[in-house]
Amino acid sequence: MDTSVDVVVVGGGLAGLTAARDIARTGATVAVLEARDRLGGRTLTRDVGGGTVDLGGQWVGPHQHHVLRLADGLGLKRFAQHHQGTKVLEVRGGLRTYRGKVPSLPLLSLLDLQRTVWRLDALAKKVPPEKPAAAPRAAEWDALTLEQWKQRHVPTWGARAALDIAARAVFAAEPSELSFLSFLSYVHANGGLMPLTEVEGGAQAERFVDGAQSLSRRLAQALPPERVVLSAPVRAVLQDGRGVTVTTTDGRTVRARYAVVATPPALAEHIDFGADLPAGRRRVHAELPMGSVIKVVATYARPFWREAGLSGEAVSDVGPVRLCFDDCGPQGHHPALVGFFLGDTARAWTGRPSADIQRTALEGFARFFGPQALTPIAVAELDWKAEAFSTGCYGGLPRPGTLTAVGDALRAPFGRVHWAGTETAIHGTGYLDGAVESGERAATEVATRLTAPGPP
């Protein structure tokens, strides 16, 4: 690897590699430093039970134009997420089944839920995704949590339970942790509340045949291999009048004209950016903790749930497994189920023995889909909170009061340092789409500065 390049990118996930490839296409020299021993960040594709499964991010939807355009350009094939059949809903400890999009709840709860969704979507449209603090009631909403808003405005137990389930599924966090302004901004940035929770036409519509990590692997192929450095955690990104010096924890250095930092804000808090890092940016690093999720995939000899007329979808308000999907491969080969421990439940289980987590997940699958779930071919799990270079998933979540305090600091360059990552996206925030969008934006910012006349 050259010790001097035009641009150094910190983070070899989807955002960082998108930025690196786009910058390299301008003719500039680029180096990528990745802390892990692999590429892909919050995506991770593995062989489990003889087939490909995703232990990290895996879904894309039709409204996610940035990632779909990238995938098509890379020649990556997709297939539809299976959702046909009866779904399972567990509320207050009781199992209910239903078909279609209407959950099995009392009539008053269903009416309240529909009214709540309409109201939230209407409020979300008042929050500009590019500048949430400009919303007309931004200070009021940022001081509230989603839980507090729910207690004031959602009267029925069924609608409250459904909103709790949706919040945990979408954010991997509890409603009491979410700034209401941040929640509304996220909903607006992703086209509404229902598209975030649905399969058909929603954010869970499709998966990649070769797994979501294939996006990062293909992107890296456009870069010289010696310029993509793994196992290189960064401890300092310091700048002067003519460039940036990036230093890894083992003392290696890279000198560049500009840097793109494409890590979750919670990880950037552990990097030294110098004493003059603006207070707003410091607060971004300190007050966007990651969501909490443990993901478990079990593979089987047969898709017994499909044979019983079940879709493989299940949600619960009691856990430990809060959310399930069918995880079979294309055309139903490699039968599998995927389940999620989310929010408080994930935190309660983090650090426990792998065997205990897997057994508990299988018991949850069996409760939803029948005793055959207890006898898989293979099981794999990943506790994202225990991952040192993620500290959680799916993304960083602004604490109440943060968005109105930090202003434009999420995306505003700091001298020669530019920021990427799904948390900084305007559209597709929190998803693969947001990661790609942010990488494209950061690349455009840097490329403009590289080609501008005047001092470097």
C-alpha cells in the first residue's frame, strides 16, 4: 500500500467502498482502511448448512433506488422474499394467525392502529429528512420519545402493541429510546411507516442470491488489492493545512489530501480527530448509540412451515424472539428461518453462551411454527452488540434532544474530513440504500474539492 494517496477512506463497509470506487473512477488514488478482517461492515454472508445466509443486513425494497442501481450495475441477482401464507402474531402471550396485511386484533384496536399510522405518516411529512431540526415542531418532538407520544395519543392496547412491535422491528430499539423527531425523520426518509414493515412492495421485498455482502466484495474488485487494507483499526485522523494523516492502532500511517470516514458515529467516538473537532460533531459521536439485535438463522431439511400453509413471518411483543421471516433461498431451496432478538431482549441475551441463544431461538421458532423447528440441520447466530467494530445494529439512533442540537453536523465536512454511513443519509436512512447514498454523496464532495482550482 502507498503511504500517500489522494483520499483515504476509513471503513470498508458499503458506504466506504461506494465512496472509494466513485472517487477512484475520477482518476484519484484511494486507500481503504478496514478494522475487521473482512469487508462488508454490517453485512455478513456465510455458508450455513450448505447454503448462503445473511447474518447482517439482507433486504432491499423497490423504493431503495441507490442500492438497486448499484446492484444492477454490479450484475448482482435478486429474488423475492417469500411471504405467501398465514402469518403469526403473538400479543400478551397469546398466539393469533392472520392472512394479508391486517393483523388479528380487536376491531377498535385495528381502527386505532389505522388512525395512528395515518397520523404518523402525516406528521413525518412535516419533517425534512435533510434537516429535521427545520420541522415546525422540531424542539417539541425531539424532547419526546416515541413511547411518550404513544401513551398520549394511542388509546387501545392492540394498537400500542402493534406500534411497539413495529418500532423494535425497524429500529432494533425500544420506543422509550427513540426521539420522536428522529422516528418521524426516519419514516419520511423511507417512504412511510408501512413500507418499512412490509414485504411486498416494502423494505423487505427482495434479497440477493449471493448475499448482501456481495455488494461490498464486488465494489472492492474495482480497487487495487494493495489499496484495501484489512485488520487496520484507525485510532487517529488528524489534519493540517495540506492534508490528513490517518494512523492505525498498530502505528501504520497513510497520508492523504482528504479523508472519508464511513463508520457508525458510535465508533467514530473512539477516533482522535484533534482538539478542534466541532462540539456538534462530538455530540453526534456520543449520542447516536447503536440499536441492539441478535440474529439467528436455522436451516432445515424441508420448509415444513410452508407445507403447513405458514409464511414464516411472525412477530411478538413478549419475545425473546421478536421477529421471524422465511429465510429460504431462491425457489425455496435451502430451507431456513431467521429470527431476531431486538432491543431490551437482545441486550438481556448479549454475552450469553451461543448454545443458549440458539436453543432459545429454536424454541421461539417452534412456538410459532411447530415442533419440527427444534430439529434443524444447522444453526448460526450473530450478536451485533458484541461486535467490537459495530457495537450494535442496524444503525445509530439519535437520543432525544440530539437532532435539534447537532444541526447539520451529521453531514457537514470537518476541514478535510468528510462523513459517510447510513446514519448520514437523506433517503434510505438506516438501510443498505442509505449507505450507498451516503457514499455517493461523500465521493461527490471530495471529487469536487480535488478538481477545484486553487490551493489543494
